[in-house]
Amino acid sequence: MPDKDLISQPIEPVEDKVHRLTRSVLSVLPAGGALVELMQSVIMNPAEKRKEIWMEQVTDEINNLVNQEIVTLESLREDERFLSVFLEISNIAIRTHDENKRHMLKNAVVSAAKHTTQDETLESVLVGLVAQLQPVHLKLLQYVREPSAGSARRVLLQELPELGDDEDLLNQIWGELLSKGLVKQMDLAFAFCSGFGTDNCCTRLGDSLLDYISK
């Protein structure tokens, strides 16, 4: 079985520093010990909880790869490139509460284990993009990779309900994809009027990113 301790790297998000500081302050107050024990029993250390969830998710995925004889535990333990990517991705995963982002990151671990991307520099860039982007960015990127016919505005707002009817926010997200070189140069207002057509609007980097975080 994969070694869950692989992701027990020394990470202490801000919320855990607050947790530790609060514990130390409470312990010197009258009845502080009882308050600390109550806090510990009711409010689990947030990073530990996230780490446990992440370890279970990743263990399942690595087990699948081992059972399919795609990788071996020995090869992963000796694969310095995989371990570097794995630790970096785990750091990101433990710091987010977003289940959709953790799902993307889990798929990235699988890609790293399988060496889906042979170019080490490209893989480093892709991991950096996964760290910076939110699931809504990737949903928009996926849509313009295989756009639907009809009104772009109507379809996009259906595909991205988390945006509500906020076109300014949609423009901001589109601009961020453009600035990172993930989509082809296109005016979103024009696309709203004429549609995206049926052509892939992703760049090669955008395609590589979507492949990297997809199973």
C-alpha cells in the first residue's frame, strides 16, 4: 500500500499558526487547560483533517495505478521528479477547502506518476498553473476547447453558474486565461455576439493543462 507519510511534509498554513497560538494563550489562562481540551475535541486541527482526506484520496489513486501495473511503489519511491511534483501538489491540496480543486490536483498526481508529460520544464509550468487557477478557470477553458453551438453568452452562463450573471467577473477570468497563454486571442464581447464557433480556442499550453488535470 502506498506510504501515506510521503505527504506529511512540514506544512503549517496560517490557520494552523492561529490554532497553535490560541492553544498556547488559552493554556496560561485560568481553566485554560480545560478550554484547550474542549477546543481540541470540538475543533480538529484543520490541516490535519485536510491532510487525512488528501492522503486517502491519493492512496486510492496510487493503488489503482499499482493494481493496473502502470507503476510500482518502488519506482515511485525512487522517482525524484515525481516526488518533487507530488510534494508541491500536496502542499496546494492541503491549503484549499475546494473539493473541485482537490479533484484537479488528484488527477495531476496521477499524471505525474504516469509521466504523462515527458518535458520536465512543461510539467513544472503546469503545476504552477494548477496552483494559481481556480476550478472556474478550468471550466471555462474546457468549454472553449469544445465549444457548443448557439449563443456564447447563454451557454457560458449555464456552464458557469457560480458566476451568476456577472459578465465583469467572466471578463476577468477570460483575461487571466489570456494573460497566461491558455486561450487564443479573442474578444469576449465579440464571442458573445457571434459565438465561439466549433473550433478549439485553447492554445497548445491550454490543451496540455487540461490533459494534465484530466483522467
